[in-house]
Amino acid sequence: MLYFSVPLGKLVRRVSRLRGGGSALPGLVVEKIDPEFMQRTLSTLPLGVAVVSGTNGKTTTTKMVVELLESQGLKVFTNRTGSNFTRGVAAALLGDVDWRGRLDADIAVLELDEAHAVHFVNRVPPRYSLLLNVLRDQLDRFGEIDKTAQLLQHIASKTTGTVVLNREDPRVARIADTLDGPEVRYFGLDDSLLSTFPNDDDLRAGPGSPVPALPGKPHADVVLRRVGTADADFEYDGATVTTGMKLRGVYNIFNAAAALVLARCIAGNGATPTDHDGLLKALSEVAPAFGRGESLVVDGRPLDLVLVKNPSGFRLGLKSFPAGGYATMIAINDNYADGRDMSWLWDVEFDSLREGGVDQLTGSRAYDMALRLQYDDVAIGAVNPDIAPALAAFIQGAKGKPKRVFCTYTAMLAIRRELSKITTVEVVS
Amino acid sequence: MTPLSQNAESQDGESVTDGPDTVSKGTIRVLQLYPRDMNIYGDWGNALVIQQRLRWHGYTPELLEYNVGDDFPSDIDLIVGGGGQDSGQLVIQDDLLSRESTLKDMAEDGTPMLLICGMYQLFGRFFKTRTGSVIPGIGVLDVETHGTDERLIGNVTVSSAEFGDILGYENHSGQTTLGPGVKPLGTTPKGIGNNSSDGKEGARYRNIVASYLHGSLLPKNPAIADFLIRTAVERKYGSFTTGAPDDRYAVRARELAARRPR
Ligand SMILES: [Zn+2]
């Protein structure tokens, strides 16, 4: 089987591409005829496998780690988000291996959804893991926050080399106490930024109210000290460096500190010494992953897409992207990938939108959103659950103004498809 | 932009919420139970709806919190309590038991209360976990809950003679059985509710509404919010006069929610 699976899988991939199909079929074929394909291929990588997991910011952080490692001359294999993780990785591997099944890469950096974490790390123990945060996200899928923390703990326990943890998220930081195998490293946040970075435990604490520091905080390899409009200060190796940032939003830039820790661990273990200037330059050039605060151009004015999928993410999005001068649209769907339970909208304060109001609401739960805004005294322009006409009306009505769209995952996909008809958008299916 | 709800009818630019020229019809003291540990699934939404609708009906809300170790505030007119995960329930358990007699007296006396999910369970007689250990409740409600391996998740429609259709979302693995001392809140044409066998959801006892539904519950079910408010006002001031909340978004949100798949 082994000898035929790769050529056969690649053939299926080629045929399925010709027919305009996605990645599921070739992944499925190779999984069925050669279930060991994925772990066998990944196990040949000289620097092993690094996984990035957590509720918020996986996609952008994975992208950052990849670009940072590439700045160090490493060849990196990575995955795109998809419906079935294992199948998606298998399909992506098929595209990158040669006909004899060899992968030309030094390391794999994989974004790992909590839902697939246990299955994957049991089959492929990662050499590195980066665990970002445990936030209230799609509780209907996982049941409880503490359950998500257990999933991340399981990833950490299967890690053979280094585990990188968020020092500021108590549920993530606590994982360190349960480990005796891997080395533990942290990324951290300056105390002055903690209040702009609420966790779910102080969801009801007022804006700007001080969050007490954990007693005996561990040392962090990289600490985010300051966030400016287009730059940020990171402290590491005993010095503070300032670097320009294309990324927007405190939480994205905090995850840059996370990516920096992981990239420094991996590069530091390589044959060549770490090129620190190269790392910083790469960091300053990282652009957001699709929908993660990326800016498109519509009618000659920017249109920002901000993905929101849980209360902390929505609050941070509102904080990081102030409403002043912008036309605002909010698109809320309740499909499986968005989370079915709308309760989370009630854990976000929308006062910051009160001054300018919201121009357009859309998505299958547009009226749940309208109700939410009504209770926060935010004025509403129009409500239309149908995304295509709502987006057209929004663009038409906001001529000459920069625009911002807060959207859940599947609403974002729909909006991108619509926008691709009028501007250049990378459409991800 | 459309002006919002509250005083959509006021055209002379009066302030929309309790401005200086609005004479309050009275103050209602609302207590959130354990918001620090039991606030999962948008329970703030229920407190916010009570607060805003009191204003829209012309009353002044005074919102108070009670957390573990606090002094229990006096003269409370209305109580809202939310859900928590297992760790949150463990944190509040002893403290809640120490408030048993206070809460029982208030319930028997007719204080309106909204109890969601975890707080519904803890106001019952006990919660027996999957492993067989028994967590005592405060026994305000004649109900008992048994932990299971099955998680009941999804959109729910409850049919209630008192409140009409109640729309929400459930997510629980505890299954609750009602004793003869309480009535169900309603039956479940869509969704599961209290347990997977009898097709009933929630509990009604005196002026208590207990339910597994999040959503949050009150925004899309203003009839329940107004029942709690009216009861609180009548108990305190003898009579209640209604304001004119604008419920058009609630009406549309209910229509859409009712059509969503389980
Ligand atoms: Zn619940």
C-alpha cells in the first residue's frame, strides 16, 4: 500500500482540482488507503512539528510563526484552516510531498483546533506547542471553558520539547504545574496593558478596572510592553525593542509576542544562530490573516473586516478598532462554525458604538444583534438578515467613508464572496 | 438612523433614559446572585433587560451584586441568578447554603426571582453527580437534578400558558425532575428541557421562574421580564403602571429564532 498511496493520492488530488473540487476527497483517499501517511511524513521533518492552539488568534499566530521561521531561512510546511483537520493536513501534505512521499521542509507549523487536538497529538506528538488562551468560544461545542483548558493541557502533555504558554491567562498558565516532561516558556503582557485585555473571569469588571497580577508571575521570554498606532515595544533578553507593526489590535500584537517566543525557541535549536534583526523585520511585515483585522479597498476607501466569535474577541475588536469616523456594519450568523448559542452577544458592551450608531445589521441572527444594541442604547440604521443586499446597501449608504464590518466566521465567508465581485479579495472556501 | 425604543414618541429631544424631567414612579432594587462565579452564557443580559425595562416602564432600577462572602443586601425587590460551570458551582456552594433561610423566606414571601441553569439546579433539593456524590441545594424549589453523560444542547421553544412561546437555547448535562411542589414552566415542542423523558421545561413556584434557557432568556422573552417587573413593583408600591417599551426587534428576533434548526 505504502508505495502506491502517495502517487494515487496525488493523482486524486490532481483530478479533483481539475474538476474544481476541494481538499477533502484526496485527503480522504489517502487516509483510507494509507492511514499512517500523515504521521509517517511529518515524522521525517528534522525540526519536528509545532502546533498552535487556543480559542482566539490561532490563524494569525500560525501565520506569524511561519513567516518568522522563514526569515531564518527555514522551510516550513503549514496548513490552512479547513473543515476536517487531519484530512486537511493530509491533503496539504499530498500537495507538498514528491512522488516518493518525501516532504521538503525543516518543520511543520500547524494550527490545531481544540476539537481535533486530542486525536492529532495522540498520533503525532509535537516537538513544540504554543497555547494562546482559553476564552468563551462556542461553548455549545465544547461544553465548558474548563473542558477547553483540559484539551490544551492534553496537547502540552504530549509535547516532547518546549511548551509556550500565555502567562496572563490563568487557565493556560496553570498548565505548567501539570507538566514534568517538556520545557516551559512564557509570553507576557505589561501590567499597564492588562486592563485592555480582559479575560472571561472578569467579564463583568468595568472597563479599565485594574486586574490583579497573579502572585509570583513566572518570567516571560518576551513581554509586550506598549502598543502604538503602528508600532509596538517588546522586551526580551533584558532589552526593549521598538518595531513597526502592520498588524492591528492589541490581541494580535500580544500574539506576536507569543509567535516570537516560539520562533526563537525553534530557531535557537537550529544549526545557524538566530538572526534577531531578521526576526524583527519579519514581525513588522506580518499582515493579518484573512478576516483578522485585514483591510480591503472598496470605492477607494478602506473596508476593515473584523472577525468576532466570542465575547472577549468582540470586546477586544471594539476596543482595538475605534468607531470614530467609520461606517459600521455587524453580521451575526449562528451556523455551527459560528456557535449556535447567541448568549455571548450579551457579554459584550456596545457603548463605544453609541456615538456613531451602527449603519447596517445582517446575518441569520441580525435581529438578536438589533435587540442587543437596543438594550445598550445604540442607534440602528437598517436590519436585513440577508447578507448580499445588506452589504450592498451598506456600501451604497457609506460612500466616501471608511467602513468596518464586524462578522462571525460564516458571515465573513459570505461577505468575502460578495466583496470578491467588486474588489480583490482572497476567497477561502 | 432610527431613534430607539424607550421614548421613540418623544419628538422634542428629551433624553431617552431617566432624564431630569422624567419623574420616576419608584425605585426597584435588583440583586444579581453571584455574578462573579455564575455568569456564563450571557446572564448579564437578563440583569440588563430588567434594568432597562424598569426605566422604560418609568421606574428607577438599582442594580446590586451579591458574591461569595459579601453581606447580603436588605430590601431586595427582584433577584436574577445565572448559570456557571462546575468549578463556579463549587465556589459558591457553601456560601449559598449559608443564605438558605434568607432566600427561602424571600421566595415564600413572593419575591420575584429568575433562576437560570446552574442556579435553578442549586435552588432545588440536590444535585447528584455522575459519580454518585450528592451536592445539597437550598431546597427552595421541589426539584432534584441528576448528572448524566449526555449533554442537551440546542435551540428550544417552550410552550407556556402563562407566557406564550418562550424561545431560548439549552446546554446542560444535569437532568431535573419536578416534585409535586412546583409546576413546569411549559412543554417543549422543540428541544429537550428539564430531562430527556417528560417533555417539560423549567419550573414555576410562587413568583419564581426557573429555566435551563439561555439566549439570554429575557431579551427575547419580554413577557417574562415584565412579569418579574410587574410583580416586584406591585409588591412594593401596590400597583404597576406600564410604560411603552418598543419591542419590534424582540418580535422579529423571536420569529427568526423560532425558525432556526435545533
Ligand atoms: Zn446552561
